[in-house]
Amino acid sequence: MDKPNDLSYDMFFEKYWFIVSQKTDITKNYDYLNTMSEIWINFKFRNCIYDKDTIFKVKKMAKNINY
């Protein structure tokens, strides 16, 4: 995978570790996982604010990250 220009290397690796660490079929759920990983990156690195239900979901998913 190529790193998008708008992501630092830290953001890029965090985003893809977020996706591959989920306990689901990545192929079937890629669009959802990609969206949630974008939210995670925006929350963690860019200090974006989301509703608390969304943050709860992405934080729960982020606990699966295995570096």
C-alpha cells in the first residue's frame, strides 16, 4: 500500500495497524474499517471532536491494535 500524502508515517502505520488488528473479515468490512481508522487518526493525531458514541466505538476498536 502506498502512503497517502496527507498522512505522516506515524499516522499511516497507526491507520493500517488499526485495520489489520480488528477481529473481523477485513475484506468484507474494509469500507467500515477504513472509515473508523480515519476517525481514529483524526481523533488521536489531529484532535478532531466526534460524538461520544463514535469515540467509544473507535477507542474500543483501538484496544485491538497489536504493534
